[in-house]
Amino acid sequence: MSVSPFADLRGLPYSDEPTLHLNLGGRLWGWEFDGWKPESMSWKTGCYIHTGLSNTMTVFRGPDLKEFFSSIAVNSFETFEIGSMKHSIYCNDDGLICAHAILQRNDEQQYRYFAGQPWPHYKLVTSQGFDVQMEPVPFYLTQVAGPSSLETLERATGESLRDIGFLRFREAKINGTTVEVGRIGMSGNLAYELRGPLEDGPDIYDAVVKAGKDLGIQRLGWRTYLVNHVEGGFPQMNWTFASASDLDPGYVSFVKASGFDPPMNVSGSVDPADRRARLRTPVELRWERAVRFDHDFTGRAALEAEVANPRRRVVTLRWNAEDVIDIYASLLQPGAEYKTIDLPTSPPWSEGMNVHADHLLKDGRPVGVSSGTIYSYFYREVLSHGSIDADQAEVGNEVVVQWGDHGGRIKDVRATVERFPYLTEGRNDEVDTFGVPLTSNRSSSRLGGSATSTAS
């Protein structure tokens, strides 16, 4: 680790070696380290470390925490133990997702909100009657994910972490510094998060990299980070779908006043004016298991109706290799080429917050939209997430993705509905960590799982 020439990398240490950083929204983000190929293999063959979500934590305090969050979140708060986390989801009156984030309970009157749109913040300042205070706190959030993540962190902390269950957290120490260790991640398989004061972030990151050096650890940049969301079955706001919060003019003004207003890149063969094609409900994303109708919350009536009669479901789409090759071949032919599939994610996050939607057809008729297109170097396939009519969501169904931008040249790409999530081996919520060996001859050949569709 070297002295950084940059004012603020938000928890990421600076190393005096060839690396790439992205300037987006007036902030610097780690973009690429050892190359997108080894970085994209990391969570299948070893593990990765990623700290791109640092400095996004808000502490909510007060006696009315339960009542406030119950009024805006689809989740139930009847059981929310200290030391546990929830994937909290927030909708508008139409049941469209405005925000989702990890919400954890640290004590009787303290919740912490990580890495999500500031929708609860907006709702708190525009509501009345809740004795709740909020405080943004500079915190690092460092993710360590993959089959060797547990061993790497046990080396770094010098203690067993096998008692930490899924969606649970506790404190440990790394080089004498207290860290919060939570079992959660975006890779789909075994994964953890480390959290603490932002100023501790670079040293903690560096210590974990050193601990995992011979266990296949890779520093993961934003160029490749979103590959794990598609492989692992985690739809990502501002990439695979957009936030419905932007439909509220008051919220838009609230966010702009905060000073962080990155560009929004609207792309895809679907008309940019079609905003609904780029929005999702919890049911469409297979998140209905988080929805509890034991309390009144914004969007309850719409979601009750949708749960009873689901319209669409998210699936993995595997693109036809010949059609993908044809897209690249157009670069070597005269005339207008097809829209390039950037590697390994398209559109890349470097273009800003992406709101992409491609038409999805069955026998020429529309049946949904495709978004979040990636090239998986591990599977050697182009994949995307499809929000597809429920009666078309069967694994093996053949559909067509209309790849391109509205008004431009369109390529009809044959695609097959596949299992969701695509990466099924060793799911984080299923792994018995007491059975994970310290060292093992891990076989990557089993990571694909069966062809059976699996709910997220």
C-alpha cells in the first residue's frame, strides 16, 4: 500500500501499480486491477475483495424505528433480532421498487442502512409523527466472496468465524482493529462483508488481501463486479432495473440537493419513453418471500393483487453463441454495425447509472424485457436477466432478445430460458460453514448446478 495521490478512495487503499479508476459523479471508483478475466473467475475458484460500496451507511435511531420502517418497507419487523440483517425493500403505491438495501439491527433503538437509494431518508424528512433520527456515518463496506472467503477472513482475524449464520453479524479484530463481520454478499455463494469507520478501510482491505494471497484472492473492480449479480441471481438497481423513486418529483429534488447526481444512461431496444419496462416489483424479481402482509405499508394493495396473480418472473437468459458472434462480426463488415456487447458487462457501469431494456419476444409477440447483459468467462456464455411473462418462464423455452438501441440497428438474438439463479452450487444461505475445510481441492466443475430452476 502506497501514499495515494487521490483525495478520497473511500476505503480503498492505493497501490503504486497499473490500475484503473473511474470518475463518476465526482467520485473515484476502483475500476480494474488484474484484468476482468481473473477478476470474474475469482468467486468460483478462490475469492474476491471489493470495497466499491463504501461510505453509504446511515444510522437510524429512535423509539419509533419499528413503526417508521414498517410503514414504508414490505418486510415484517415483528422478528428482527439484534445482530441480524434484512434485505429491506421499499415500494411506491403501485408496488414498484423505489429502493432496496441491507438493513441491520445493532441495538434496541438503532438500525443501520447500507448501500441503497436514500428513499427512507426522503420518507423520514417528509413524514410526521415518527420519533426517529438519522445520521450518515463514514463507513467502509468491504465484500469478500467465494469458496475461500471464510478461510481468508479466519486468517485475517485469527479466529473461527463459523458461528456467523447467514444474515447475521458480529465483531472481530484484524491487526488489533475492531471490524464488523456479516455473512452476506452478491456472488450467490459463500460471502461476507467487513464494516467499520472509513479511515480504517484501507488497512483492513490490505490485511485481507495479504491473508488471501495464496488462496486465490482477487481485487474486484466495478468493470467486472456486476457479473456476479447476473450469475448469482441478484437483480441490481440502476443496472438490471431502475428505481421508481424517480417518479416522485420531491425525491428527485431531494437527491439533487445531496450533491451526488450521476448521469443516467437510458439504453436498449425498448423506447426510452417506456419507463415501466425498466421498473420492477418484488414479485417480478422473485423477492415475494420478503413481502409480509402482517402490517400496512406503501404498495401493500398492489402487491397483494400481484402475489395472487403474478404477471412476470425474472429468469436467466442464455444467448445463442452464433448470434453473439454475428454481432461482433458486424464490426468487420461495411455499413452500420450492431451495438457492441462490451466485455464483461453491457452496458458498462462507466456510462453512469444504467437503465437498459431490450424487447423480449416469443414467436414475434412481446413477452418481456431483457437487461443486465454479461459475458461469463467462467461459463463461456453471454447471459442476461429477463423479466418474462409468467407462462413463458419455463426452463428451456426459446425466445428472442432484440439487442440494440431504440432507433438503431437491431439484432434478433435467440436465447434460452435457464435456471435462476445460474450459479447454484454452495449458495450462501445453504452452506454449513462448520463443514467447510480450511484447505481443500475445490472443483470448479460442479458450480453450474443442475438445469432445474431455483428461486432467488
